[in-house]
Amino acid sequence: PLTSTMLHMFKIAFLALAFFPEANEPVLQPYVQPIINSALNIRQDTKRPENYFLLLRALFRSIGGGRYESLYKEVCPVLQSLLEMLNSALGFTKRASPTQELFVEICLTVPVRLSVLLPFLSLLMRPLVFALESGPELVSQGLRTLELCIDNLTREFLDPILTPVMDDIMTSLWLHLQLPSSASTHAPVAARILGKLGGRNRHMLITRFPADSIKPSDAEGGGVTAPLAFEGLSGLVSMPLSDAVLFSTKILEDRVLTKHPDLARKDAVDFIVACARYVLVDYLAASAAAADSTAWASECGRQLIKLTVEPLAQKRLANISLPATQGSQLF
């Protein structure tokens, strides 16, 4: 068909730019804006608008890479209208369809410098989420774009832009760590991005699964309890572990610890780990009734008791800026 022939001819013309950039860059420069404007304007009046976007994709693939400054300047005046149109079009395309992947790729490969893209960075967030949920090639492009933003932008600027889509981004990153198909390609990049996010990745986990949604259960209700010894009390006291873990989680979430924050958080982490180990081996001992599991459960119980009744740990926990009523439930 004539359309396929014309697209092929455009691709050949764009390919000449790679072989003879100095001679062909000035030749292509006057046509960059008309090509983009054609995709923006004629798409509404044609039966096959995807052909104009295929042309855009071929153009952006050819002039990307940071070598053609004069061509990038031609894209800047139409950048906002292009991104807004593509975001609007994404709302009317079928999820995971070839058309959606085409729009997403065009958004993520717009040939402009990051400094020029900053005012419109929020328009890239939705395509970025779609890219991380697409095929291998788009996932790689999405991961590169996200890592580029994290490496070059400050947290104060980037966080408000990422926040509306951070749940989706975190879900995709964790998914690529688990998928066998991503083990050699996407998983290392996803792990590197999580590391560069620093504490923000863990904060988002707290945001998605707030500790307040955990409902404490008491001993009478059949919840898991642990026998603890308290100074001044004879015998062991059966304490609901859910209440203790909730209290420790609130310590970790507290951003304004007034005294010994590092030590208090370390105690809270040690306490939660001890509770998890105790619950695990208690289950194993109850189900398997193995002698070694029972011995391990006893040892974890002794560690749990030692951690909760150690005077210095209690003193540090008592100085944390949390309601006194919560502390009195545990100590």
C-alpha cells in the first residue's frame, strides 16, 4: 500500500541522518515541526491516525541520543501540546494494546533535554506506569527514564511528581524483582532503582499498608501471645504480640523521635524480628511437634523475654514521643 511505502521512505530519509549527520541535520530541521504538527492536527480527520504516530516514533528513534541540538530545539515549542495529546489518547486506548504501547514509547522517547522536560514531567508519569507494565522493550525504556529522573533531580522536586503514581511504580518494581523472565535484565535495574530511592521505597510500603489497619487482638480472642516476665511481678504474663508489634511499628514510623532515635528503632526492629521468629517456631512446634523446633521456640522465647525486660531498652522506649497510654499497655 501507498502508506507503507511512504513510511518506509521516511525511515530511509531518517536513517541517512545517522550516516551523514552534518550534511542531513540542516536538511531535516525545517521539517521536524511540520511532521509533529501533522500528527497532532490531521489525526482527527483521518481513518488511520496510527500511521502518523508510527512516523513520529520513527522520527524520535532516529534523532534521539543527544547528538542533534538543532533538531531538539524544533521539538520544544510543540512539546507540551504533544504530551497532553498523547496522555489524552492513552485514556481511549485498550490496555496493553499495540496502540497504547505506541503512544507510551513516543512519550518516553521525546527528543529533548531533561532540563527542557522538567515543567512537563508530570505528563510522563502515566506513560511511565504503563511502560513498566508492558513488554520487555518498553519496560527497559521505562526503567531507564525513571532512573534518569532519580539520578538528576532532587528529592524535593521529584517526590511530589512521583507521589500520585508511586504505588503503581513500586508494585511494578517489586514485580520485576520476582519475575523469572526479569532475572537477568530488569531485576538488577529495578533493585538499583529501589536502592537509589533510599528510605522512600520503605515509606511507600508503610503508606500502602498502614499499621493502623492492623487490628490488635487480645488473649481472650484467641490471638497469638507470648509469656513475658516483668520486674516486680511473679510468674509470666501472657502478652498479645499483635499489640506489641503495632507499638513497635509506630516507633519505626515516628519521624520526630526526640531521644536516642537510632537505638529506639533498633530495639523496635529487634523486637519485631523476635516476635516473628517466636510465632514461626511456635507454629512449627505445634504442627510438627519436633524436639528441635520446641527447643528453638524456647530459645526464641527467652530472647524475647530478655529484649522486653532489659532495663536500658525499656528506658529508651519510655523516652519516645508516643502517647503514654500505648506504652502502659506493654511495659
